[in-house]
Amino acid sequence: MIRCAECKGKGLCGLPKCPIMQRFYAQTNLLPVSEYMGPSPSIFIGSGGYPRVVGGPLLLRDSDTPTDWVARGLGIDDIVSIRSRTIRGSQPVASILEKAQEVALSKKPLDVEAQFEKPVRFDLSFDGTVAPIGLQGTLSKVDILDNAVVEPIVDRYTSDTDVRATEAVSALFKGGIDVYRVSGLLTAGLLGSKRRFVPTRWAITAVDDMVSLNLRKQVERSSPLQGVTVHSALLHGNRIVVILVPSSDFRFEMIERWQKQSLFGGADDVVVVDSEGRKKQGYSPIAGAYYSARLAVLEDLMARGRSARAVVIRDISGDYWAPLGTWVIREATRAAMRSPGVSCEDLGSAETLVTALLGSSFWLLKSSLIRDIRVQRTFADFF
């Protein structure tokens, strides 16, 4: 049987109807419409046919921000309901450049009036990076009905065409603009000296990566963490466990397990591992989740003013029945890092605790970073 990870709703399993898509469809209570008047909180740019991509405003009367979903305590069914009735308005991006950028610039949703060539249709496809969108319509016309509200720092860096995108992204994040907002600005082609639309799924991972690389430089100038700690959190069937080991140089490893019979699991567990030393080599086989988890760890270390080596284990159960995007991993890891954590006497004690939290030692056999820490000594070990 072909797993959902390979199929993504294309029907390759042979079933007459995709069970995951049917659950999304059951949540769609919006009748097919040929026009829409209401808020647009963000834009979406597809990656198909790049660089001749299509995209436009997302149209929905609810929050489009994952941090808000988490704060409200929304479950998977609640989020699926929101995303199932979200409309993705599409046109060749060149034809809606200014209007799409105005939506992306505003820190609050802008009211828009949109007309479609045909009634919107259910057009769901799964992407492990982007939150799914249930409805799609080809735009014939779109008008912005109010004015964008733009933070001063956003206005500064979107107006400056001499600043490189990497510098603008890091400056915005340092200035208090969260990665969700920054990725929207990058998607809309509003950052950098050479500006162009960036497909949404690419922009999300790019921003996580750019911010992380800048944070890493600052973290490695900090003092080592005082003692080994373990942090844990659970969000939508995703258990995140983080081991932090004191070190003057940052190292990162992520181990991801899809439990058997889970969304992307099969008859057996599916485990994927990736890590980095001084530099990340190539794109991670864990995809966007790797960069989202790394960002959350570095955010916390930066806030503490400490440096450490980090092992992140993501353990996914069957409760995670729909791929909601890498924001789940980012927010779950942030929650884990915000938790008080457990101080451990040594690495062995941490290993025992993590195995107990996960109910399995599968991760220990996969971790090359743990093996390295056991046998290698760093400069900090002598003080």
C-alpha cells in the first residue's frame, strides 16, 4: 500500500476516496461562490511552473496565524475546519503584484472584494511545509477596500532595496517581527535588493534557515549552558523532546519517527535522521520540519544567553491525522523550550529520561550526535 507521504491525496492507494481529504471536505461549510467580500490576512504563491507562478490573496474570516491557533487551544479538527473553508485566489502574479504586496504588508487583514471566473472549487493538496488550503478560485478581479497598517520597521526594510534579503530578514526578526510575518513579506517579493515573488513553501523554510544562521552566530559567542537538561511538549500528536548538552559550539541533530500506522507511517515505524556540524550540508531529508525545530531551539538559547548542543526528537502518533504544516513542529518545539525542563546529573540520566518519555529507545540507536558527545571533549569540558 502506498503511504500518504508518497500520495498526498492523489488516490495512488487505490481507494475510491482519500480518507484524509474526505475529512477535510466534511468540514467545508462554504457553498461554491463566484465572489467574496471580506478580510484577506495574507497571500499564497504556488511553486508550480516557477518562475511563472500563480498566486493571490488568501480569503477567510478567521485567523491565519498559527500562534493564534495555539493560544486559542484549537484542535486539529478546528484547524482543519478553518483551512477547509479558506479560499486561495489565483492569478498570474504579475497581474496582481501591487495588490498582493499591499495585503502582505499590512499587519492586520485587509478587506478585499474578489470576483472569480468560475465558482470556487474544492482543491486540496497536502504539503508538509504549508498549512493546507481547501478551496481555490481563479480571480477575474480583486480590489483592496482599505489601507495597509505597516509597522515602522517593516516599512523601513521593505522600502530599502539596497539591503540584502538575508540581512532584512534577520533585522526584522530581531526587531520583534515573527517568522510568520517575515515569510509573508519574502513571499510577496518585498525584501532584498533583487526582488521577486517567492513560492510560499520555499519562503517559510528560507526564513527559518536565514534567521537560524544569524542566531547561531550569536549563540556561539555565549557561555555554555549550566548542565544537561531535557525539555518536552506535545502538540497535535507530535511529541517533541529536546536534549541540551553544554558546549561552546552549537551542534544540532533531529530524529523524526512516524509511528507505524500513523499518517506517514506504514506497517513499521519510519525514522529519518539529519544533523549538522559547523555547517549544514545540503537540504535536510526531514525537509522544513528540521529548520523549524532548529529555529525554535536557537531562539531559546539566544534568549538565555547560553550555548549548547541540541538533539530534537519528533515522535508522531496516529493522532496527527492531517499534515498541517511545519508550524506544528516550530510551535511544539517552542513550547518544549519554554517548559521548565528537567535538569539531569549527566548525559546518561538524560538518555534514560528521554527513553521513558518516548516509551522507546529507538532514538538512541539513531543518534550520531549523542555518540560524539560521549567520546569527544570540548574546550568547555576543562573548566
